[in-house]
Amino acid sequence: MDLPDRDDLQFFDGIAAAGTLTEAARRWGVSTSAVSKRLAHLERRLGAQLVRRSTRRLSLTDEGERYAAGAARLLPLISDLEEDVGHRRGALRGRVAVHCTMGLGRSHVAPALGAFAAEHPGVSLELELSHLPLHVAGSPFDFAIRVGSRDDSAVRTRTLLPNRRVVCASPRYLAEHAAPQTLTDLAGHHCIVIREIDTDHTVWRFGTDGDETTVRVPGTMISNDGDVATRWCVDGHGLLMRSLWHVGPLLRDGVLVRVLREVPTPRADVVAIHPVGRHLSRRAAAALDHLAAELDRRLGAATAV
């Protein structure tokens, strides 16, 4: 009787996450033919076809869907078991894969995770930064970090850092333009906007959670990079709506000035998300705890401005 092969589970979990044999081969640094042969061997061992091949994208058969779901459920449990009974008692071991947005990832998540990796040499750390939104369910990542949460019954959400977006300007800009006093005043100002993939970037949101007001602003300068947009604001080119985690230190030091202070803005917390039903390994949970502590240490004062 053949015993279940954990390597086969890991292999097929990677295939399902990659979406194509070519992409899986690229991630593993092997040839596509090697991946195809390994998949054929697995299907022969199981006596079932797991995928329907396509030049563009493979699709899972019913049996493949079941095998992929089982692999995603079992692999973290196996890793936790091995951590608990392994010869390095108490040490964290195994892979932690994290997805994050560019700005927050570069400035704060990357150094925080670097410190975590230094404390836990048995952990293999992978951090992917992207402007693109991630559908974490079905992805190879243990969890994703993003700014602002949405109602989604398919994911669990943990708040790592309270945060809001605020409108600010440089002293230079305000010396040349009267600060807006009401939301209608925004129409007469130069506004710097950040283009995000899944949002209408010319709409700014105000109000309290559950009672929001949207304002369409004249986007005279537009960028998909938050650091670029902030630089333009510092240089006096216009108003900017930006997260406190990013502009808090600039507000504290007087480099930027907050305007429309009396108008509330909805919460846009820094959160971690992971799929409902997917076990979060002990090492991934430890990485999340470390991130929460580090983000509070680095940014807690900034988001309280």
C-alpha cells in the first residue's frame, strides 16, 4: 500500500497556485517538461486525472479540486506537527509567504519581517510586493497585508495598526492658496491623486464608518506611486489624501499640514487577511504577532496625529 507523499501534496499545491505548468516551472527554476512529467507521475499514482492541460491556463478536474483543497488544508498541519516534534524543540521552521502593497511593504513590512527572519533562522521567508490587488483565497501566500479592509466572508481579518486617510498640503501650497474649509472647496484646488487598480482614484471618502460621503476631486496630478504623490505634495503642487501611517511623521515635523481637520474620515486600518478555513501555521501566526508589534512601535505615534 502506497503511503501519501507529502512532496506530492506540496507539488500539486504549487501547481494549483501557479495556474500554468510554465509558471510553476518558472517559480521552481526547472523546465516545463520536468513539471509535466512529475504531474503525469502523480496522476498515475493516484489513478486520476487532476488537470486539463491548456496552452494558456490549466483547469482542475473535480478530482484535482479535491486534491488541491486537501493539500492546502493538510500541508500547514503537517508543518506544525513537525515543528512540535522535531529535534529543534520550540524552534520555528518552514516557509512563510507574505503579500503586501508596495509602499507599506518597502518602508515597514520588509524590515519588520527581516528582523523576524533573523530571530528565527529555521524560517524561510518570502515577501512579494505588488500594486495589484490579491485574491488571497487560492493563492500560495499565508497572509496578505493591505491598507483598508472590505467585507469579505471568504477571509479572516486581523487589524495590525489603526489608520485613517487625511487631507494635507505643504506650507508652501497653503501660502499661495487658502486652505479648504468645506468639502465643496476642494473643487477649487489642485488635487494630487493616487491611481489604484480597483478604485476610482478621483473619489475621496469622508465621514464616519457606515455614513460616508464621497467627493470627486479634480485630479491635476496623478500617479500610481504613493511616494511620488507625497513628494509632489511636499513640493507644493497640491492637496493630497494619504494614510496617516505614511504622512504622520511629515505632519508631526511640519513638512505637511493637515487640512479639513474637522471633517472625519473613515477607517483605513492596516490589516492582515487570510482565507477562512485555511489553518494558519504556528510560524505564520508568530510572524503576524511580530508584525503587529513592530508596526505599532514604528508607526503607532504617526497614526495618532
